Amino acid sequence: MIPAADSTHAQHVSAADGNVPPLWFLAPEGFFALPIAATPEERSERALSFVQELYSRGDESIWEPAAPYYAAIAELMGDTGVSYAAMGLFSTAEEGDSPAGQVIRHEPAEGIAQCALTVAIAPTNHAGTDTDVVAQGVLATLSSDPFNNAIWLDLPCGPAVLCITLREYDLSAELTAGGEDTKLLTGQIQVHVPFPTGPCTAIFTLYTASMDHWTEIYGLMSAVLQTVSFVDPAEALTEQGGA
């Protein structure tokens, strides 16, 4: 499973209103970040860049009507506390032979796995020294639901709680390509990461219906979590260089 298009960005994530501490992480290639921003002007600018990247083979006839649509979606998501949202698009075609160091892009018709990644920041009113306490409370709450598979994580940035939930939905014949009733299995990976600076908790959620590629998609979330930082990576490198 490889990215279906070019998309590589280091993300600095903050809530749309800017009233919470900053958070950084690296989104793997293949994720297209929605234009969540604090002001309409920023959203409009980012929306245009978003649609140009997402529909890279399109032109103004596609980009111009699409940009306001995604800007409106981003505004709604920002109002609900989502600080980052992205669509993940990955080719399921065989990679085949390619020159060393070169990634071959495939047509969407050859098969695409999809997922959605969001980051929300929720107030938990804890001191920076209480991250273990917050994580233990989250673990106890999530474990009380028999449909959840919740486990403790020790990430480079501190303690966290991972929760996997699988859901199966009945789809009526009129909603399926084959014209028959069927079932849709979906998976959700949610990770709660208390800020070591307090007083908030970051909630990473990855959702997919491409369950045939669950292992690879789970690996994407694992890769994201290894890069989570509550200190500006640029500043950290500068301090290390000056040490």
C-alpha cells in the first residue's frame, strides 16, 4: 500500500481558536490535510491549496467550486474542537518494478484504500505532572465498554491510551454497487495523549472502512504517534546543537 499522490507535510497543530498549548506531529505521505484555520481568510487560502493538491490533475473548473465546500467543512470541524483533519488515500495496486528511490503513482481505478485522521484537543484540567493519572482514568473509562479494546501505551512523548473499536453496519441493496444487501465492517483507532504541559489531552482518531488493509493502516497510526511532540522540533534540534 503506497500513497496514491504526493502529500508530505510536517504538521504544527493547534486548536482553531488558539487557546490551547501547541502540538506537533509528522503526517505520513498520502494524507491530505483539510484547511482548518482560525480565520476565514486562512481557510480560503488553505482550501485552494488543498483542492489543488487533492485534485492534482484538475484545473480551475474543479478547484474553484470545490475550495469553498472544503473551507465550510473545515470551519464546522474547527467549531467542534478538531484541530487537524486529513484524508488518507493509498494505492492498493501492485508496486511492480521501479527504479531505485522512485515511487510509481497509480490510477485510482486500480484500487484505493481510504482512511480519515483527526486530532481533537480536549480540556482535562490536569497539571503537567499528572499525565499518568489522566491516562489511567481514560483507560478505566474506555475499558468499561465491552466493545472497546483499550491498552496502555508508552510513547516517546509520554503515556497514552489506545482504543480499537470495530463496527459492522447493514447496508441495504440500494446503497451497494452489487444491488444486494451487505454488511460493512469499519475500524477505528483512537489514542488519548495527555499534554505533559497540561491542562489538555490530544485525541488522535483514525477511521477506515478499508479493512482489507487494516495492518498497513494501523502502521500509519503507529508512525504518527512516534512523532508526537509538545516541544517545537526545530527548537529542540537547536538546543541539541548548542549543547
